[in-house]
Amino acid sequence: MSQMTAIKNSEVSHLAFLNDVLSGLTKRQKTLPCKYFYDDKGAALFEQITTLKEYYITRTEFAILAAYAPAIAQRLPPKLTIIEPGCGSGKKVAYLLSQLVNVRAFVPFEISTEMLNYSLTHLSAQFPSLVISPLQGDFTHSLTVKQLSKETALDSHTNLVYFPGSTLGNFDPLTAIKILKNFHRLCGINGYILIGIDLIKSRHTLLDAYDDKAGVTAAFNKNLLTRMNNELAANFVLCQFSHQARFNEKHSRIEMHLVSDCCQTVMIGEQKIAFKQGETIHTENSHKYTLASFKKLAQQAQLMLTDTWQDEDGYFALCLLRPY
Ligand SMILES: C[S@@+](CC[C@H](N)C(=O)[O-])C[C@H]1O[C@@H](n2cnc3c(N)ncnc32)[C@H](O)[C@@H]1O
């Protein structure tokens, strides 16, 4: 029997969104947390990005999964509970679930109600006998993770935390270590973490992946402005901002920005936010790793890199970590 828990449509509270926006847009370098990309429209645009020719990440990760699923399955014990923080549409875990036998349960752990409901509907139709126990929350919040793992008695099972898509790369190294520590807690001392990481490659390939010709990534980035207009009574004029992708060599990361094309003032409710011409809102980071730099990062969360699986071009890696 598929076990579906009703999900409250609370999502990220309106107040938290407003606070994050006001605090981000009043900094010297204006910023917005990337978790706000994924409303309904943002999630649909992201799905579109994953099919673009320039966006090598999704198809490369799927190809690695397809080639090495038996090898990965061999490294994992039976009766696993699979937890997927930021599961999105759940398409990747669906493939993994189809390759593993005897999975005890699946726990999608999402901040977005829309994505949680979407993955629940699709996965329960595809795997009718799978126990699915959704959790709504923010995987960066250590307290939330601690509470959720206690409430759901995750400690009493052998857990695999599955974190594909190089989502870890969206966080600066200190936050990434904190997240890995949260995953360490979620998987428990006998558990496993299977994580997808994007590897350093040519600047040209990287920039194209985040600035496609059809403008889908631009629309995804600008959707943050629409979301603020709709949910926070803001009045961003979309055609007065441009999407920009940059490679930051020092931090080994792609950055996405929204550039103000003119000098302008925007209202967020009652609050005025002034923009100079050329000033940007830094909306996302995507850190790129080497296997050595990732291994070092994982060690700081007391996690040992035991296995890696890569594509022929060395674009992407699936890494298995164990707590120590
Ligand atoms: C880039 S998508 C990746 C989806 C999927 N894991 C994949 O690899 O295709 C990121 C997903 O993580 C979710 N997410 C982002 N930040 C989150 C957070 N702090 N806590 C929980 N979920 C989060 C988003 O709602 C979105 O569905």
C-alpha cells in the first residue's frame, strides 16, 4: 500500500519570504536565496531547463545512473529507507527505485508543497506498493532536520540520503558542510549518502549551461521578480532587468545575477529599494568541484568518500559517502 500523508499548503511562510527578500535586497551586494525559485512556474521552468541541449547536468547524471545502477545497487544493503532532500519532480529517484530491490520506504523532503505533491502523485502511481512518507521542510535548518529525524524514527532504519542534481553546489562551502552534517544526521551512523556533484570543466560549457540560447534560464531567473510582484506586492518591471551568468574563478562557481538595466526604484510593499544602472541581484551560485575538493568538503562533515561513478568526459560524478 502506498502511504500518502496529506500536506498542508503552508509552504514557506509569507513572512519568512518577505524578511528574506528585504534583508537580501538591502545588502551592499543585493542577494536572494535560491530556494525561492521553485514556485509552480519556477518548478516548471526548471523541468524545461533539464531538457535543454546546453544543460548537460541532468542527462549526464541519468547516463551515469543508467550505466552504473547495478554497481551502485551492489554497494547498498537491502531494506533501505531512501530520503531525498529537495526531491523536485522525483524523476531521478524513480529511476533509482526501479533499479533497487527491497526498498523499505521513500521519504521525499521538500520545501515546496507543489513539488512535494507532484512527486507524491507520480511516484505513488509508478510504485503502488512503495511506502512514501513525505516531509515538508528546509534541509538547511539543522533544528528542523533534528526534529524530523526524531519524529519519524529515521534512526531505527538503514537510510540512504539521495541528493542528486548537484544541488549541494548551490551553497557556499560553510553552508554545504552544514548541510552534509544534516545529511549525516538523517542517514545515521550505519547509513549512506549518494550525492551528485558537478565537476570543473571549460568555462564556455559552464556559461552556456546557465545562459541558454532559448532564454529558458533567463525566464527562470526573472520568475523571482514575478514571484515578488505576485506574493509581496512588489512592482518590478521585468523588461528593466536582464539575466546574467558569470564564472567566478576564485570561488569555482557559476553565479546567476539579475542586472538592473537602468537607474530605478522598486517598491516591495511599503519599502523602497533603489537600483543603480548595472547593479545586480545575485540570485544563485553553482559551485563546481574536483573529486579532491569534494572529498575534503565531505571530510569536514565526518563523511568518507568510498566510491565515485563518472561519465566519460568527466563532467559529473555520483559519489557514495559513509559516516565515520
Ligand atoms: C534543482 S532542483 C533538484 C531536483 C532534483 N533533486 C533533481 O536532481 O532533479 C532543487 C529542488 O530542491 C528544493 N529545495 C531547494 N532548497 C531547498 C531547501 N532548503 N530545503 C528543501 N528543499 C529545497 C526545490 O524546491 C527543488 O524542488
